[in-house]
Amino acid sequence: MPKIAVFVDVQNIYYTTRDAYGRSFNYRGFWQALSQQGDIVGANAYAIARADDGQHKFQSALRHIGFDVKLKPYIQRSDGSAKGDWDVGITIDVLEAAPNVDKVILLSGDGDFDMLLNKINSKYGVETEVFGVPSLTANSLIDAASSFHPITEQDLL
């Protein structure tokens, strides 16, 4: 069975499915479908730590499914803007996992990851799959992936 590593940009998936469909992504259904394709040797979900019961329950549910939940503090700046970006952390983890797996799966529509996918594909020959909301996924990311899987209403709760 192929070895699979999964990386979820939780904030990106939350906001894109909410904006496009008004619903949340079905992580349990995704995990069940993915586990039939190979051996999931690593699965990281990158989220923001907030003092919110709903977020704690959601993160516990992700852990129960099988994800390693990585949290970064939510930073509220004095000008009212907020920060909670995992791009560098996801990139480092993908680069570390890529030599040891057959497939890297990224759930995100963020075009900043296009160079990362091109790099691991050319350097390690690893297959790359992207799952994202079609209208909110960067074309450069879709082009960089070995395959793109649109998140549609059937993938939601």
C-alpha cells in the first residue's frame, strides 16, 4: 500500500467551505475515503489556538479521527488585525515527510504552496494531491499538484 502523508490548512478549509457553501468540511468522511487508498503514516491539522469551547471540541474530534493537531496562538494586533498563519510550519513538515512517503495530500487553496509541491515532486518524485474549494483555490496550486480534487457539497457536513 502507498504511504500517505496528509496536511490540512484548517483555517483555509474552514473559511473556503464556509464562504462557498455555508457548511463545514467532513473530516471523518475524508479520512475514511483516504484510508482506503493507502497507509496514512502522518496526518497533521494546523489550527489556531483560541479559548473557545467549539474550537476545543473540533480539535478533539480531529484528534479522535487520527490527526495530530498543531496549534499556534491567535494573535490580535493593536490595530485590530489578527495573525495565525501556518504556511511556514506546513512547508517544513511537508519537506520533512516527502522523502519517506509515496503521496503528499494537502487540503488548502493557498497558492503559496505551489512552489512547495513543485519542489517535492521534482526532488523526491512524490505524488501530490490537493483538495480545495474550486472557486477559492489558486490556479497555480492546482497546476502544481499531480491531481486536484474539488471539495464539493458531498464532502461537507
